[in-house]
Amino acid sequence: MKDQNTDVLYGLYDDEQDLLKAVKEAKDQHLEIMDVFTPFPVHGLDPLLGLAESRLHIAGFVYGAIGCLFGFGFMTWVFTRDWPIIFGGKPYFSAPAFIPVTFELTVLFASVGMVVTFYTICGLWPGVKNPTLDDRITDDKFCIAFNASGAEDSEVDKLKGFFSGTGASEVNMKTI
Amino acid sequence: MNQFTFESKQKTILLAFMGLGALCLALSFFMDAQPAHARFWSNFLHNTVFFTGIAFVSLFVMTAFITAYAGWYVLFKRVWEAYAAFLIPGLVMLGVVILGLWTGWHHLYHWADPAEVAKDPILEHKSSFLNKNWYTLGTLIIVGAWIFFQRRLRSLSLAEDKLDSTGDFSLHRKMKVVAAAFLPIGAFTSAAMIWQWVMSVDAHWYSTLFAWYSTASWFVACLALTILTVVWLKSKGYLEQVSSEHLHDLGKYLFAFSIFWTYLWFSQFMLIWYANVGEETVYFNTRRHEFPVMFYGNLFINFLVPFFILMRNDTKRKYGTMVFTSLIVFFGHWWDYFLMIKPGVLETASHLGHGEDHGEAAGHGAEHLSEAASHGADHAGDVAHAAATHASDFVSGFTLPGLLEIGTMLGFLAFFLFFTLRQLEKASLLPKNDPYLEESKHHHVM
């Protein structure tokens, strides 16, 4: 699948309100949107596209819980079993003193774990080839993309008609 | 519906609860086992400070939001305006505490007793700040200043409603000046007042974090009460445009400030625990050993409960969950103030009882002299004695909040709500000319 090239028909919009209207319109016309690209998160776009809520935060909670238990457990083991030292006349098991480090490890595990999970899910790693439809969608353009591989001319015309009807400033075809 | 009407049935219910509160106060006054009506006075001080603080924090939040160009809260800002107006009855109730300070009706404050101060170098050293004049003038001037800002802000906000066009920002500009001026004044003066009202109950002890910590406690209590009020008003058909989006942000505040409160609580605890200086650890030692349920329960209901309930996105958008959590957290911070005030009052009262017995038994000048000479050792003995007797004792109304305490709290809460609902009635719930009203209507967080 990865090696196969895809023909993409995409339209660019100047404004996120136009984009939201166009996505609604596409839904009404039962057009299957391949993807939408925006330079910043657009409120209300996710439910319109019918995207499920991300479950990344559940993974984050699990990583955080592991970090919390690991940090606290590790310090407990070190200071009561492995290498007990008395600090400032405190008992070996000095729970309050472990809390700041436990907190830091919770945050560290949760954040690093979520970043790694996110990159893995997205298939991002160093040196990955990442074809972009148009450089301007990372700047100020909003883009709706349709998969036009093997589409007949009539279908392409229909999509082009949709773009001109919803106020797209530009329509292009690209093979990626 | 933009005009709130305070129905007579609601008035009756609130008046009944106020009656209950008055009854509980009276019962705790006449059935007090402690010397100098310590249970009654500590209940009075506890609730007065707690609810006055909520009024102060609502004013503070409002001014902070105006200064920060925040818009989302505008739809329900009249609730906070109404809360802030409670500073006036708050000052009156603090006036009762002040009156008691001068007439000697109560012995809440160890430092207020000249005989105790004379034989105690620590109290003598602190007497330039912990004295009746400072307490009285500080409270009157500082709370008076808060009331000045509250009235100014409220009158500007009401005047804005009467403007002809929404495009007139002149009054809003004035509000911004008032708000920005109040922020530093409110921030610094509230700390000074908390030292006087609450921290000086443990007159020997001090903590530089205490003002932060107890203000954070007020803050969370204020947010919880705001959520309850907003949801109640919505259930009555008011504030139609306040949606789960606004509730979500209020929930985020409740969540974030519960964590902030825990952070300050722990910072204060850990530094004192680690440094292990006797003058400082006595505060936590008393609470851990004589009030263990309160001490650990405090962390449970004010940190673990809101932390785990409000962590997820969707719980902050559900009315039922938010009401449930807010009820717990509101009670939790009342409990937190209970734990700040009661042990110190009990300690002072036990000294008082002890001292009176001593005085009756002594009667001889010579004995008195020798006592004064060896007062250092004597004092240590007193503390040890008090600690030994208290460790095993359950003191009703102090070790745990009793029925009288709960009833008093309900009475004060009813008074607070009665007063604020009367304020809500005086103006439209919708500040129709606020420049940020439109933004608030379209507030979306997801």
C-alpha cells in the first residue's frame, strides 16, 4: 500500500469558516473526504469529520501511573534495602521526601511515553518521507483533499464543481 | 429569563437554615465544655473567615479576569458580583470578633492576653504586629478598602447595563482601572489579614506559605460554590446561555486549583517536616497525632477526590458529576479551615483552664514569684502536659466537626446565599452591554 501512488484532488480555502461550511456541504453531498489539513486546530472540525476522541490521554495516564509507582518504589527500595543512609535524622523510609521526585518521574514518564506513542501511531520517525500536498497548508491555507485514484472524469468534475461551489480559492491535482 | 426572582419559598427555606444556624450557635454557646466559650467563638470565627474569604476571592477573580481581558465568564459574572457584596456582612461579623477581643468575651487569640504576653518572650517580640490595635484597624481599613473596590466595580457594572449602545467602552475602561488597582492591594492585604485572623490563632507558630495556602483554599471553595449556584440557577431556567462549555472551564479551574492547593499544602508541610525545627513542627505534630482523621481526610477529600474525578474531559461537562464534586470540595475546604483554627483555639483554651486552676490554688505571692523565675521550664511542662492529656481525649466540636458545627456551617451558608440571592435580584442576570458578552456566548473549549 505504501508504495502505491495516490492521486489526490485538493482544494484550498482562505478562511476556516469557509472550510467548515465546505466540510458540512461535503457531508450533505455524501462525498468521502480523504483528509483535511489546517495550519492550526479549527474548533468544531473534529465532530464534523466524525473523528473519534483521541485515546492518547488514557495511555498518558497509564504511563504516569507507572512513573509514579516506579519512582516511589525505586526510592523505597534504595533507601530501605539497597543502600540505607540516614539523612538529617529522618527514618529510612521518608515518604514526604520522596514525593517531589515521584511527581517529577510521573510527569517525565507520562510526557515521554505520550510523545513516543504519538510518533509511533503517526508513523513518524527520523528520516521518514513525508509528502505534502502544498507547502501553504502549513502557513495560511485550509485544505480539503479527496482521493481521486482511478476516479472517472465525471466524478472528478463533480468534485471540482463542489470546490467551486463552496468558494475554494484554488483546486489542484497531485500524485503522492 | 434574565431577571432573577427570589421566591418566597426559597426565602423560607434559607431563613429556616439560618434559624438552625443561630440555634446551633446558641447551643454551642450555652453547652460549651471549654473555658471562655471557645467552641462557640471558634465556630463563629471559622465560618466568618471562610465566607468572607469566598466573597473576597470572587472579587479577586473578577478583577483578575477583567485585567486579563477574559471574556468567557461574563454570562455568569453577576453571580460573582453578588458573592463579593457579602464582604459587608463579613465585615460586620468580623466586627463582632473585634468587639469580643476588646471586651475579653473570647480567648481565641493567645496574644490578646496582656498577662500571657508579659511572660512570653515570643509573644512579646511579635506584639508589634499581633496586638488589638493592629487587628482592629487592619480589619476595618483593609476589608473597608475591599468593600470600596467591590462597590465601585458593582456600580460601574450596573451603570453599564443602562448605556444605550453596546459600543460604548468608557465604563469598561474605568472598570479595568479599578480592577488593576485592586489586584496588588487585594493580594498583599489578604495575606496580612489571614495572618491576623487565622494564623495568629497559633500565636507562636508562623509559616511564610500560610497566606498562599489558605487563599488557595478560599479560591477552591469559591469555585465550588459558583458551580453549585450556576447549576442551580440553570435548573431554575435562568442563565440559559451558560452551557457545558462554561461549566467545563469552571471545572478546569476547580481541578487546577485543587492541585494548586495541594501543592501549597505539601510545600508547607514538607519544608517544616524536613527542617524539623521544634517551633514549626509543633503545628503539624498536634494535627497529625491529635486530629488524624481531619489531617489525612483533608488531603483525601481536597486532593484525591477532585483529582481523580475531574481528571477526565467528560466529567467536567456533566452537571451531576460537577455538583457532586463541588459539594465534596466545598465541604472539604470548610474542613480545611476547621483544621487551621480549631487545634490552636483548643490549645489556648487549655492554657486558660490550666491557668485559672493554678491561680485559685496558688494565692501566695512567693509561689507566683518562683513560678515566674522558672517559667521557661514550667511552660515546657505545660505544653507536655497539654499534649499528654489531649492525645487520648476526644474533644467534641474540636477533634471532629460535631452536629453543632455542621448546623452552624449550614446557617452561615444559608445567610451567605440569602444575601447573595438578594443581590442577584437587584440586577439583570445578563450584563447586556459588557463588551465581552458576545465572546462569552460563543465560548467553546472543545
